[in-house]
Amino acid sequence: MVKKVGKRMRPKLSAVREPLLADNLWGNDGYVERVQIDGGNIAGDEEQRLSFDDVIFKDVSFSGSELRTAEFVDVVFDTCDFSNANLQNAIFHRCEIINSKLTGADFANAKVSHTSFKECDGRYINFSFSGMKEIDFNQCSLVDADFYECTFKDVRFDKCKMDNINFSETDLKGVDLSNSTYDGIEVSLSKLAGCIVSTDQAIGFARVLGLSVKEE
């Protein structure tokens, strides 16, 4: 049975899984299931599609890897490094990404659902044109992150740092930014209705929209 956090479903993981070395990944014909990978580097191959099902990655580096169109279902990433990884058009479903480095990772056009990002460094991350459903960003750095023209459904930001984040052409209806912080934000006026912000943030948004706010 898949556990839920609110409406978000958590990864469905087997009680027992086999250990697998990162160097032996390519002996599985691109499909990897019910294993745990501790340490090592996974470079990826842009000509081979990789699929991971019921997998735990611990201290694994995907830095600079080519993982376009890769598929991750029921996967946990614990203290991993995705710096500058190419994850365009990838699929993430029922995943948890914990205490991981995502600096400069490219998730453009990805499909991400029922996935959480907790205490991650997501500076310069690119989610442009991605479809995102039932997503939690919890205590993440999203400085200079790009969410241009994304499709959001139940996407939550909790205590995130969002300086210079880009939400242009993304519908923010129902998105709660009230307990996150930002210094500079890009939004589209036509997509802003229904966004939930704090009083101080509302003043900041007014200035972004060209209003002169008279403070008493």
C-alpha cells in the first residue's frame, strides 16, 4: 500500500532490496528495480533510456550526467548530487529527494508527480515547461530557479529561499508562498490571481507590478 502525505503519495518501497554498485548499472539493460546504490557516479548515456523502479540512491553523484527521458518511479535520493545534470523530459513519480544538491540541474519539460524535495540546494535549477502535480518543496534553496510556463497542480513551497525566482507564464492560483522568502521575483500579472502571500509579500508584489506603495 502506498502511504500518503496529505494528497501526495510516498514512494512504494520493498522491505528487502539487493545492493548494486553504480559501476554495474549498465548490466541491467536500462531497467533497474528493487536495489540500493550506495556511493559512486552515474554518468548516464543520452542514447539509452534508463528506468528505475523501487530504488534507493544514497550518496550517489549524477553531476553533469545525461539522463534525458529517464524514468524514476518509487525512488528515494538521499544526499545525492545532481549538479548540472540533464534531466530534460524525465519522469519522476512517487519520489523523495532529500538533502541533495540540484544546482543547475535541467528538468525542462519533465513530468514530476507525487514528489518531495526536502532541504535541497536548488540554485539555478530549471523546471521550465514542466508538468508538476502534488509536489512539496520543503526548506529548499531555489535562488535563481526557473519555473517558466510550468503547469502546477497542488505544488507547495514551505520555508524556501526564492531570491530572483522566475514564475513567468505559470499559473500561481492556490500556490502558497506566504512562509517562504524572496528578494526579487518574476511573475505574470495574468497568472497571479489566487496566489497566497503574506502581507509583506503583498507589498513586494505591488511594487513588482509597478504600484507605488505608501507606507505609514
